[in-house]
Amino acid sequence: EKMLRASVRPSYSSNRVSNRFTPRQFDLGRNRRGFATEDAEVVSSTETTPQSQTTSQSQTIAQPREQVTGQFHKHDFQAETKKLLSIVSNSLYTDKEVFVRELISNASDALEKLRHQQLTGEQVLAPDAPLLVSIQADSKNKTLTITDTGIGMTDRELIQNLGSIGHSGSSEFMKSLDTKDSDIIGQFGVGFYSAFMVADKVTVYSRSSKLGAKGYVWQSDGSGSYEIAEGEGIERGTKIVLHLNNKSEQFSQKEMIERIVKKYSNFVNFDIKLNGDKVNTVKALWTMPKSQISEEDHKQFYQFIAQAYDAPTYTLHFGTDTPINIRSLFYVGSQHTEKYGMSRLESGVSLYCRKVLIQPKAQLLPEFLRFIKGVVDSEDIPLNLSREHLQDTALIKRIGDVLTKRVLKWLDDEAKKDPKKYADFYAEFGEFLKEGAVTEITWKEDTAKLLRFESSHTPKGGLTSFDEYISRMDSTQTEIYYLCVANRTLAENSPYFESFKSQNKEVLFLYNTQLDDFIMSSVQMFKQKKLVSIETASAASVKQPDIIDRRLQGDQLREFVRWMKESLVGKVSAITESTRLTTSPALIVDHENASLRRMMKSRDPSRTPALAKQQLEINTAHPIILGIDTLRETNPARAILLAEQVFDNALVAAGLMDDAMAMLPRLNKIMEASIANSGADTTTPSPPSKSTKTVDPDDDETVGDQDTPASKSNYTVKLEPNFEMGTNAGDKGFKISVEEPLNPSARNPKFSDFIKENVAKETPKKETPKVEDPDEILREDSKSGKSGKTQE
């Protein structure tokens, strides 16, 4: 009491009371607005101001029957307080809409304090009044009214709480409780003044919950002074009326306020009604026991926070008290939009403090987990004055690490529990996990556990993990082998896979040729097992058994290698004997990253570097290599053509062929030489003298178009009628003649014999229909009632 009297120094000159307050430091406790319980002195003054206007909306709690019965007493802010008020109302917050969150949080704190009074057995005014927050958006009068039925304030508490910026009665209330287990929201005692960001004038009607307490009216335009007077018709609690300025009239729209309430304050402990309708219908599930939450609750909550329409695939309800108090709820949906080429997803995790939104897209999880949707709530997160940013970055990083580790473990557990369900998840979200394996060094191995690939030991479409691959390795194998290729067919027929297939060595098949190469290069090791592409020379440790058939060896091999390097000058840096090829003549090893090369070419073809010289391995026992070695002595030009084609084929298998059309002229030459060597007739055949196409008069089917042995053997078959129209000469049927090919090598002896035995015989005779007199036909038709019909 002595301290209060010392801070309030009444001056009785000119019948005015001017109370000057020492500016208080910002209280870094938990509450933004406190409500003291001490009675305050009110010094009378003869100066009055007009009675404040009341709103026209009907209120279920504070009806518009409040009226001023006493005289207003004017108080001046101190100079420092005026400056702080200007900073708070104009510079502290980045978004104007935050004022709704601040005032609702104040109302929630007032309700929490009243509930505490009731739980401790204190007698309160109107004990049966419901605990709720009521909002009236009046677009006609450009006002916004926020009312609570909480603890309310006396005149003295109005001076303390609203006249001293930075005084947090809620923080003092928390200290008096000596516990952290409370839902009090406020911390700094500045939230109320955010109202002056949007309002020209703020009027507060308040009545303390103490029995016999009077109601008071507080009003200010935020310019440096405020007024207090007694009032009547004021119910328990506090009602704040904001007279919106011209630039903020949109906050009198119901739709706007509803969106803001759902965004920031949807999960406060008390019902919020907007123009009579309840707004906060979704429960704060992360604060509830898992056993009390149904699958439908999870679906509804996920759709609310993710603004989605699908159902969640996975759900994680997680809480911890170390290193900081955390309550969280995470979801994975069934699909995402990035795959359709839409904009990059933003963080889907929102940060709450005591169920009030602090950051809607908080960067608590790594970027690659942006497909995770959910909430994180902590009572102990250090906030700055505006409660829009976090203070202790080191602590926030530790919180992020705890959450990330738990999320990755959760996904790993789900993969082991239901592999089929995880395969569906991976098909949709696997690209995000691959991104994490490349971009996040800290979580590289944890993320690598979640990767899945097809394998030579799994059926088509079946996926396996690195852990499962290692479990199938024999004791002598120290590396994990993989092959980047477009599809399984190409993988199984790749020359790089030959020796692994023959020795039943498992190889992972990676089909995303633009990304998977980078993943393996980034991960490099998994549980002390090196990831090795079978396209590298180091993979040659998997050797084929010695080949006992003919092969190039010794001086013959050295001479062939020398000749081939000269033939492929500028294209190869080294040619060595392969120890792993069986069915392919050659392959390229230790080549550049084909995926990176294709990506660079697609981005800027003009800046794609020229293909470097390659290391070529040849299968010295392959017929093609042996044939080239023979031809280089007998037909050097053709041998060079074949050597160049073998090299280009190896480029295609390695994915390094920039333009396959360059091979076409060479391929045409090789095919021409092959045909010439076969002895086939390449001269242009003469056209047949007569058409071989006739029509059978009985079945109207084409005879000459059918695929017969004659047409396949270059025999010419002629069918000619052996009668003249209008005579009976057709008794002889058709005459068939066969001309053999001019080139003897194209003749088929068996078919020639068939022709001699069958074609020489007469074809079956066909009866020629008797031609009747047309007049006789007409007479017969007339007798039978078929008049008008003729037969042709």
C-alpha cells in the first residue's frame, strides 16, 4: 500500500488529479496481462468527459446497458510510457491481425484466473455465468468487441494493468502459484496495446469477480492519456470495444475475424463465439491422452491444420520434458502437390505456446521433411516481445534435433511394422527422403535407412533397404553394389551386371537416373559398407572364372590393343582386358556421372563439355573382338568400322552417348557389308508381266494376296482364266503357271517339287450356270406375285 501511494502522487491544483507512473521494465514471465486483487483509491475530480457510446449488438454476457454514472478522471502517461506505447502500437508487430490473438489470449488468461479462484473455493461474482469469449464484428459501425466472463478488474487494477506498459499481472499470478502447470498465456504485459494498431479509440468495460465489486469504464485514444470512470450495467469480466480506424475497417468483417481466430486462437481452453456462432470447434488433440483420441478425431484435426481433404497415412503423437517441455502431433498425408509441378511445399509444422499460435510455418524440422504436417507446443519456448519470433536459437536447434530424430525413427518403425504400407508411402514421398540423404549431413545415415530400391534379389516392383541388403551379404563381401539404369529389363541385360548375375551377387537397381546417382555419391557409406557402382573399375573385384576358350593373349593382345587405340584415337585413354564380361564385347569403366551430364545438357546444351577420353575394357574371348582382330589384317576398313561401333555400343550402355543418330551411317555400312557377304541377291526385281490377283467367283475371296510359300521364296504364281465370257469353255477351270527365281541360290528345291506334283494337275471343274431368257424370268415372276423384281 505504501509503494502504491508512493507511485501515485495526487496533485490537487485545478481540481485535477494527475497520476504519474514510473515506467516498469518488461516482465519476462509468462503473461501479457495481469489482474491485481488489491483495492485502489479513486480521487474525485470535477472534470468530466462525454459518456462512451455502447455497441448495438446483442451480447449474451455483457449487454449494451453499461453506462457511466461517475465522473471521468484523466491521467497522463509519463514521457517514457508514451514512447513505449508508440513503439508497441506501431513498430512491435509485423502483422496487424495479431491484435486479435493478443486480446483473445488476454481474455483466456482472465477466464483461467477465474477458474482457479473457483477451484480454490473463493467466492466470486455471478458464479453460474459461463466461461467463454464472445466477439462481435459490427461492419456497420466499424467496431470490434471482445468480451470475456473472466476475473475482471477494479479501478485500481485498470490503472496498473492498462496504465503501465510492460506490467504483467499474469506473470505475477503465475509466481504466486509457484508452478508451471498452468494454461496462462501472457508474458510481457504489452498485448493489450496492439489494439491501437487498428483502433482510433479503445473503450474497456470491466467488473471484478470480487463480491460487491463495482464496474468501471476505461478509455483512451492512445495519444498519451486515458480516462477512468464508474459505470453501471457492467457484468463480471471485461469487454473491449475497438473503434477501428479508416485503414483497418476490414477487421469489422465477420469472415476476416473468423479466419484470424481459427489461425491463431482456435485451441484456447474456452469456447469462442463470433456473432453468436461457435468458432473453435476443433480440439487441441496434442494435449489429450492418446487413448482418448479416435481415428476420426485425427482425420478432422489433420484436415484442419493441413488445409487438406485426404486422410493421414501415418500419425505420431509425441511428448517429452527434456531438454524442454514439448508436446507434438505429426501427420503424413496420402499425397502431395510438388509431383504435379506446383510450387515447392512450405513447412507444414506450426509452433504453439500454450495452445496459441506463435509461428504458422516454423522451421523446426529439416527442409526435406516439409511434407510432415503437425503442431509443436511448448510452455518454455523463449519468445521475443511480440511473440512472433524465437529468442534462443541454440535451444530451438536442440528442440529441432529432438523432433527430427524422433520423426525419422517413427518412419523407420512404420517401415518395419508394415512394409507394404510403407512401400505405398515411399512411392509418394520417397523423393523427399532422397533429398534429405543428399542435403542433410547430420541426418544422412538416419535418412538412408528409409530409402528403398529394387534389387536383383527382389521380384519386379519389390523394394529392399540397405539394412536388408547387408543381411543377405556373405561374409566376404564388403561393398554394396548398385546400378543406375532406366528400368529392370535394361538392368538385367546390362554388360555391367553379367558377372554379378553369374555369381548371384546382389545389385541394387536405381531407376531415377537423374537423382539416384547423386544420392549414392552423397551417402557413400552405410554402416561401414561402401556404396559402389558396378560401372566402376573397382567393382571388377567380382571376377569371372578363367575362360578356357580361345582368347587374345600375350603379344596378340598387346598388338590388338595398340591397333584399337589408334583406331579410336581421341576417344579412349586406356584399353584393358576385362575379367568380368561374358556375353558383351566391351564396356566403359570409371566414366563421368551420366546423370549430371544429361542434366547439364538439358539446362544449357551449348556449355556441355566435350566427352572425355574413356577407359575401355574388352572381352578378349568374345567372337566380335576375335573377328575384328582377324579383319584388321584382311579388311582394315571394315575392322575400324566395327571397332568404332563396339566403342559406341559401350557408350550407350554407360549412358554417355550424346547423339545416337551419329551411328546411323556406320550401321548402314556394316549392314550392307553383311548382306553382301551373305550372297543374297541385292538387284532390283522386275515387275510381274501380269497381275497375280484374281477373284474366285464363288467365295469372293482374294487369292493372289494370300501369304504363300511361293511369295516368300521369290516364286511368281500366275492364275489365268481358261474360258471366254458367254461360252462353255470354262469347263477347263483355271490355268496356273509358276516361274522360278532367276538366282539359283534363292530357289527352294522342296517347293519346286511341290509345284511339279500339284500345279500340273487340273483344278476342279466348275459348272457354268445356264443362261435363261430374261423375258421368261419376268413372266414367271408375274405369276408368282413378284412383279417388279428382276434378276440380273
